[in-house]
Amino acid sequence: MSPLRPSLVILSILLSASARAQFCPLDAGDVVQKIVACKPGVAADACRRLAQSVGCSVVRELPSINAIVIELPAFKADAAETKLMATFQVDLVETDKVVNWLKAVTVAPPAPAAQFEFGDVARDILKRISAIKPVAVADPEQPWGIRRVNAEAAWTSPRGQGQGAAVAIIDTGISRSHPDLAGLILGGFNALDPKKPDAWDDDQGHGSHVAGTVAGKRDGKGVVGVAPMARLYAVKVLDADGNGGYSSVIAGIEWAVKRGVKVANMSLGADEGSEALKRAVAAASRAGMTIVAAAGNGGGPVGFPASYPETIAVGASDIKDGVAEFSSRGPEVDFIAPGVNVKSVKMEGGWEELSGTSMATPHVAGLAALAVARGASSPAAVRAMLKKAATPLPGLTANVQGMGMIDAGKLQ
């Protein structure tokens, strides 16, 4: 076959550019993102070309599911999807929705008590109360949830504390400077902005609170985590308002897998599932990463990604071993953990109590890190070790507690 003449090549480029200009006009108005997944065996370059043929720009690639994320005008989206699905190479096109992943898994803290004036009698009562010495707590560094899962029983050796285990906090980021977290973070990734991958600092607070429960330092101050010798990766997939697209969450999962992380904490959830997210979770599990996810706070069905069978879904208990009223329930729940008034790291400094299955999940993620440190080398092995160490709570059904509360002292 004879090579194309230069003039024909130039003409081809001009026609292509003209077609793109017509498809992606400068005044296109609203734009949407689509996740385009090609069938197994279709080369990444071929998939990219297909996606580009109907998109204005490529936002990112998602190699674990052989997908490309494209941006295009909203009014062209339906036609583009129809065109792509008509090809034999593509087997999934779905909208890359942006949702709030925290509303469903975190309970708002109670409002501060109302201010009122004290009379002389009230002042005298307060004076007497302040003179009473508080009851000593064995280890004030341990919040009640850490004590309830008996984390200290696993701290008998460096290996038992979780040394060598790394946990990816797939969330809003992590505070680099908080004294309970400083020095624990191995690295991070900002999945929200491909142009600023290192901007993974927490700007919301949720991820830092979660991180403190997983691995807060055991230094006699503040709070200690379930696995204080574990290390952390900050994977920022949500913004300051808790919003993020499905593709950003998937990109965060892929980043952690690429670094060989064995445990990921996903204290986030959506009411609506995504086939692309489902495939990414399954791919991460096959790659050897255990994903621990919040069941949700709707009191109804378990959300996503916790509903996917590859994840470990966690419900929330209160200090009396009852199920938290807000905790979602269903056959997908695997374990229950403390999730009411959980004290942990406050992003700006200090500590605060929060409630939600978001707060229950890092207890189990920390226990999973301990399981990895004790030799569990696969998601199946981690799940089996946690199951063996769990005891059902009396009076609760499996739909709210799964296999029950895990005792770190029984991990073996």
C-alpha cells in the first residue's frame, strides 16, 4: 500500500478538527462527563480513540476497568452514548455523576447547649460539682470505641500493632500537621484535580477524623487509633463539601491499588450504585486490597460501595452495644463497630466527637490492618480472620450487625 500524500494527510486533519469543532462548540453550555468502558481485550489506545470520537476532551483514564472519562456538551450526551454503545468494542457508558458522599454516612454533631444566666444557687451548685474529682480512666488516650474492640490486646508486639500495614483513607484528605497524625502519612493523591495530584490536604475534616481512629499515635496524648503502628495514605476523592464524582472515587481506588495498599477505608457512601464503581471495587479485591466501607446512615438499605460483595460493610453501635438508630441495615452488613460519639482528630487541631457509620468503619479498617500484620495476605484471609474474632451482640439481628463485634485480642 502506498503512503498517503502530505496533502491528503493535512486534509484529513482539517476535516477531523472541523468535525470536532462542530461537536464541541465553544458556546456548548452545560457539559457532562461520561465513563466509557471498553470490553476486555480492547486495547487502551483503541478505547481512547473511540471515546475521543464523541468527546470534547479526555478527563482521565481508568485502567482497572478499561475505561476513559470524557467531557462533552450535555445536549450531545444521549447521541454520543447511543453511538458508542452501537460499537462492538464498548460495553458500558454511564454518566459520571457528582454526588455528596458524606451526607449518607455521617451524623451532624449535636447543637451546643443554649446559654442561660445562673443565679447564686446555681453558682454554688456548680462550685460544689467542680470540686468533685473525676473518676480516673485507665487510659484516657483510648476513646470508648478503641476500648470496646479491645485494640490494646493486639499491641503486645510491634507486629501486633500493625507495623508494616498501610491503610488508604479514601476520603477528604488527611491533615498533615495534626500531632496525632504527623509522621504517619506515607504519601497521598488528589483524585479531584489531575493537574494537582499532590494537593491532598484535608479541607473538610472528615478524612482526618477517620484517620485518627485507624492509626492515631500512641504517645500518651490526644487519641490513639486501633492500629497505632500502621501507616496511612491520604487519598482525596471528595472536596470541602463532601462532593465527588464516581470517576474520582474510582481513580482513588486505583491509585491505592497501584501502590500495593492492602487495606482501604471508605467512610463514604451513595444511595445509587454505579456499574463502573462496582467493577473497580471487584478489580481492587482481585488485586489484593480489602475495602472496608460504611453501611450508611439512612436506617434503611445499605448504600454503595458497601453493598458490593467484595467490600466489608460496617454498621454502627452505641456505647450500650445497641445498634445506632441511624445505621443502615440488610444482609450486606458484615460487622458492627462503635459509631456513636466517637472521639478522634479534629482537622484544625484538637479532637471532637462525631457519629455515623463513617466513624464505625475505621475501627474495622484498623482491625483489618492488624489482621494483615498478623499474616492475612488476601481480602479473603482478612475477612476470615475478622470473622473468627467476632462475636454477635445479644438482641441484635444479623441484618444490623452481620457477624458481630470484633475483638482484637482474638485476631489470629
